[in-house]
Amino acid sequence: MAQFDLIVIGAGPGGYVCAIRAAQLGLKVACVEGRETLGGTCLNVGCIPSKALLHATHMLHEAKENFEKMGITGAKPKPDWKKMLAYKDDVIGQNTKGIEFLFKKNKVTWLKGWATIPEAGKVKIGDETHEAKHIVIASGSEPASLKGVEVDEKTILTSTGALALEKLPKKMVVIGGGVIGLEMGSVYARLGAEVTVIEYLDGLIPGSDGEVAKTFLRLLKKQGMEFILGAAVQGAEVKRGKASVSYKLRKDDSEHKIDADCVLVATGRKPFTEGLGLDKLGVELTKRGQIATDGSYATSVKGLYAIGDVIEGPMLAHKAMDDGHALADILAGHAAHVDYNLVPGVIYTTPEVASLGATEETLKEQGRAYKAGKISFMSNGRAKAVFQGEGFVKLLADKETDRLLGAHIIGPMAGDLIHEICVAMQFGASAEDVALTCHAHPTFSEAVREAAFACGDGPIHA
């Protein structure tokens, strides 16, 4: 039996950050992980591999559609799916081995296996039991299931199966118009598949800025993706390696079917806590099945904490990382806090979509007086040069104080541009503060500045 100051269960973004940060602060730390590699869902079958495929297929799109426009001629390339998967796997390997190196560098002990918590202060892995003053549950999430749709990861897939198909499909149905469905749907559409997205609601990316969602839908349709909105999936069946999805349109309750080579179930994720023994411990859960915690990530059991996807807040890797960093500081005796209102959301399609803070819809519901500054990327010289002028930056600010309340971007590098506003809002900046800050020319970031000007007397380039 080994004794530690801290044992972290799960080596995903939240877990490995918590473990490394705590070790840096002088704690004796172990991290439990049952996978053969570190990094959790994100690095192995989520964020990182999907971005590799998004990048590869974007390059393919550029070669097919835009190279000739730029004076680059020659035979148009074709995808080699096996090599593309090998590239994806290599990217995964580089990242997971990187976390293993960081564990060794910071003297974090990797306890290999699947953990249970038999009692407070103890973690059991196989036949071995370890003790710790603090235990952190950072076990992440898993794909949510859908009634009548049985996943086999061959024909009916979660995102995990969609990252490792043996051959490219000609037709794909995506159930769910959220981040995962749109990113993976975009990948296969660029590779030549007929992709149809079925979404229960009447629009994409629930909770997003309405104008962004409408623009995004239009641009994805322009790229060849098809959408069936306001539809409730009734079930899916597989015959002879092909899938058939049945659904009802909510507007008239009419029944329909659509056939495909494969179906991606992308209806969200749920906390993964199976096998930990939370029931026996008496750990309190929320109504949504998440682990209930206080402002310091403590659960209802003394010495037991939880972070990331298993607790309330957005199910995002970077939110989990912030949770882990903050909790490590708290356990080491420092003050720490994460403002979930300032956690950005990003979709890594082309164009990218990024959001932060309040939307116009939420501000109207609150009855809060605000002003919106918006600028099209068509006014941005750099965006037009790379054929990505279709999109915009929208900033929302308090009508009286000019304090920034939210930002919504659809366009090139949106996932990077949003962080200027993250920093600004963290420090309570106004739209004028951003507008009066010099931005390099020519850059995509100038569109953010112009949107800030639009919150005041007006932009220069519009």
C-alpha cells in the first residue's frame, strides 16, 4: 500500500493538469488511468484526433477548390484514407507520450488500471489499495445513448468509431447538430460523403447566438452538407452492413426513413463514473446525474473532490483543465476560482465558430440594455485573401457602461480570436478598450477591433 497526498482518478485534461500542478506545488501525487495511454478521451479519441482529421481534410479542400485560384496548378490530390488515419494516430502518439514525459518530469506516479473508491481516503486498483489525504474524481464523460439506436462502432458509431472507420462511407447520417456531429460530419463531407444531419431542434448548436447559428447553417449547406431540422429520431437498424434511420418531423408528426452506410450518434455526452463505487460512498449527485460539489470542488464525502465533465459546467476540455489547475492550488493552500461565464466554446470546422459570454437572446430575456457591434470578415483584407470572407465578429456591451458582455465569431481563426475578448472580459474591459488597442495589419484580429469600434461611433472599414 502506497500513501500519497493526492490521488487523481483519470488522466484526461482535467486529471493530468490537476496532478501535474499539485506536484509542482510540492504534493506527493499519483494519477490513476486505465487506458494504455494518458490524455483521456480528448487526446486519444476526441479533441486531438478530430482536429488532425479536420486539418487534413481542410488541406484537401484547399487543394481541390482554391489552389488553382492562387496560381498553383497540377493534378488534384485524392485522399489516402489509411495514410490519413496513420497521420491522425501519429498526432495522438506525440501528444499522449508528451503527457507521460510530463508525469515523469514532475514525479507524478502513474497507477495503471481502473479505480474504485472502497472508502474515504482509499483507492483500489486491482488487488492493490492506496491511501491519500485527497482524492479527485476526474473520470470524464462518455457518449450519451439514444433510445432505439444501438451502437456497434462499425455501422452505428459514436465519435470514437467515426475516428477509425475502415473505409470511407458514401453516405453518412449524423444524429445531432452540435459540436461533435458538425465537426465529424464536416470531415466526411470534405472526403466526398453525402452527409445528412438530423437535429431535434429547429436550429444548430443549441444555446448559441441565433445569427451565428443561421449563418453557420447556410455555409455548411453551401459546402454540401444536408440538414433535417425539427426531427425526432425513432430508431435505427442495420441490415447487411447498411443502416436505416427512422424519424418523425415535429411540425406534422410525419414519419420518414433515410438510408446510409453509417450513422454517427452525436447527441451529447454524460458523466462517466461507472465502477467508482459512488453509491456505496453516499456521494451526492445533481438532478442531471453529475457529482454535486461546492465552490472548492469538494463532494459530500470528506476528502473527495471532483472536476471536469463529471460536475456541473460546460463539458469542455479546457474547462476541465481550469478546474484541475484551480483545485490543485486550493489543495496546496492557495486561493483559486474559475468563472464558467468566461469559458469559450469553439467549433473547429471551416469556418470556425467561437462564442463567449452572453448572447443577444439571453440579454433580451434578462431585459438588459445592450449594444451590439458587428463587422463582416468581407471587410478584412487578410480574410478575403484566404477565401474566408463569409462570416463576422459580433461584440455585445452594456449600453450604459460599455463593459463587454459577450463575443460571437464565425470565420477564420475564430477559436484563437475569441481569447482577446476572454482576457478583456476577465479584466472588466469595455468595447472602447479593445477598439483603442493597436492591432497588427493585416491580421484576422483586426475584425475584432472593428467590431469594438462598431459598439461606439462606428467601424472604419465598413
